[in-house]
Amino acid sequence: MSQAEPAPARGTVRARRKIGNPTPKAGRNLPAAIGVGLFLLVVVLGGLLFLPLGFVLVTTAFAALGVWEIFRALDANGGTRLPVIPVMTGTVAMPLAAYFGGLESLLFAFVLSCGAVLLWRSLESTAGAPRSIFAGVFTLSWVPFLISFAVLPLHATGGATPAGPWPDGQIPAGAWQIAVMLLLVVSNDTFGYLVGALFGRHPMAPKISPKKSWEGFAGSVAGAMLIGILASIFLLGRPWWVGVVLAVGMVAAATAGDLAESMVKRELGVKDMSSILPGHGGVMDRLDSIVFAAPVAFILFALLSGA
């Protein structure tokens, strides 16, 4: 019988684990997160700049996947049955209404979707009806309605909204505005993650999101300001201070969206909404910042239109 090998020293085990583990302190698989993030960014920006209806359809698909994750989480962990058919119908209708009909059509689709949830649920059993109706209206408000503001700048008010590529290959200002919004949200996540992982010591909201730190928030602001200034000058043709205003607004909105989703997940007792995106978790774990940032960007661009 061969003699058992002696156990390696504790420090050696730790070193081996550190070498073989791609997941850093902040809790993500970094290579997978970077690869998936870059792929999604290329797909979204490619559709936005070259095939606007493709961008709308991708946005709608992400919204539908996010709603499906919420449906599963509420059903499995919250004991609430979401009226999924009218909610999904409204989720598909709202971004398309925003693109082809503008703000008035979006508001009409939202109100009609909420009414459909109420009518649908009133025809079923009364058991749990109030919770189900509230969950349906909440989900419609949180995901498809807010994310549709990322589509609104593409609506052509002075002419026909294209179903194919941009006419004459001319990319309108609204498309560049959405691109800048997305770049600022990505900058918020990237710089906040890097600075927070390296220097984070003081949690912002330890009961809601223990890994989000004030140091990471400062990194988000600084990084987004840098990207915002460059984007404002070279993509939007605006003064540098417009980029600063946009950066501060996007970081504030994205952080609020991230904390809001963390609060929902903590209430439901889940870490991620799903595991569909390697290194990121679920679709809602990526949309949480965008759904809050999109309406804020829409308002800021409207206010800064004369700058």
C-alpha cells in the first residue's frame, strides 16, 4: 500500500485556487463578463447605427427576456403569479409603439397594457388577484415602459420612420444620443467595477448591495465624465460640459437602477435573476441600469437641445 501524499501547505492551496479561479473579489467571471459584454455592445450598436428596426427588435427581445425572468422569480420565490400573456403582449407592443408612433403612442400602449392586465386578471380566480395585478403593472412600468425611452429618439417626427437602414446612410442625431447613453452606462459599470474591486472599502448600501462601494461610485463618475466629454465633442458636436452633465445624470440613474434591482432580488431571496448571460447573471442584471438611464437621458437631451 502506497503512503498517502502529505497535504500541501495552506498557502499553496490558496495560491492554486487564486491562479485557477477567474472570479475576482467582486464576484464575476471576468473573461466571460468581458466577452459577453463586448458581443452585446457590438450587436446593439451595430443595429442602432446601421439597421434601426433591428435595434428596436433586439431591445424588445431583451425586455421580453427580462420580464420572463421576473415572472419566474416572482412565481418561484415570491408566490405571486404574473399575468404573463397581457404583460408579454405589452412588453412587445411598447418599444414598437415608441419607434413608429412616438411618445403619445408609447403612453397609449402603456395604459392599454395596464388595462389588459386588470381585465385579464379579473376574469380569473379572485385568489391573489390584487398581488397579481400589482405585479403586472409594476413589471410593465419597470421594464418595457422605461426601456422604450431608449427607442423614442429614433422616431422620425418629420418623416417616415424607416423599417430598413437609415435613408441615404445618414445616421440621425437621435441614434448618436442613444449610443452615447449606452456608452456612459457601460462606462459606469466598467469603471465602477474596476475601482470598486481594487479600492472599495465603504459600502454604499450594505443591506441592499454589499459589494457596491463609494469608491466604486467615485470611479464611475470619473470614468463616465471622461467618456462623456469625449463623446460630447466627437460624437454629438456639443460643448464639453454637456458630456459632464450627461455623465453625472447617467451614473446617478444607473446606480439607482442597480440598487433598485438589488432590492427586488433581496426581497425575493435570489442572487441573480437567471444565469443566461455568462459572467453577468440574468438579462435583468444587465438591464437594471439601462431602464433607469434611458428616460433620464431622454429628458436631459431634451433639456440640453439648445446647448
